[in-house]
Amino acid sequence: MAVNAVSKSSFHPDNDVHITFEDQQKINKFARQNARLEDLKDELTAKQKQLQNIEDAADELLMLDNDEISVPYMFGEVFVSQGLEDTQNLLKETKKRLRSELDELQKQCDGIKGIMSDLKVQLYAKFGNNINLDAEDD
């Protein structure tokens, strides 16, 4: 019966780090903020793509010669035909709303980044290299 034994002299822990309840709360808060930031980034990307599509549609409508043409506009899952001028006005309103939403999302991202930065400073000050709070790039 051979047992592979590890001698105590071969195991060297980095440093004994004791995590207090407050430290765990900070780590958990950082993780929640990081998850929220990722969700906001995804939402920001989707809104930017939506805005680009609206701008492309507005540009296409500018090239139309006939003002009497009926233009299909998508509301949810339904297309509604309306006049060119009405559609252009609707696109302007949608662009304005999307830009406002993008600004709000960016402000939220900046706020979360500030909170995460403060938490990083506090946690790295206590744990040093024993904790990794940097995002993994794939």
C-alpha cells in the first residue's frame, strides 16, 4: 500500500490572509457591480446598433424622390405604412430617444466603474496579489 505523502516542508502558502465579513461584503459588492457593468455594456452595444440602424434608415429615406410614397415602419412586430414625412419625423424622435438612453447607460457605466475602482483599491491594498479583480480578456 503505497501512499503518496506530501511533506509539510514542500507546501508553502503565499501568505495567510484572513478574510473578514466586511472584506467578503466588499468582494461580493465588486462581483455584483462587475456583473451589472457587463449587462450594461451589452445593453449599450445593442442600443448603439439600434441607433445605427435608425440612422441608416433615415439616410435611405433622404434618397427617395417621391414624397407620396408609403413607407413601412416597424412598431414592435408589426409594420405600419405611413407617409414619408411622418416616417422621417418618427425616425428623428426615435434617434433622440435612443441617444438619451445611450447617455443614461453611459452615465450608469461610469458610476459603476467608479465604485469598482474604489473597491479595487481597498481590496488590493489588503490582499495584494492574493486576489485578482481584473477582467479576463478572451
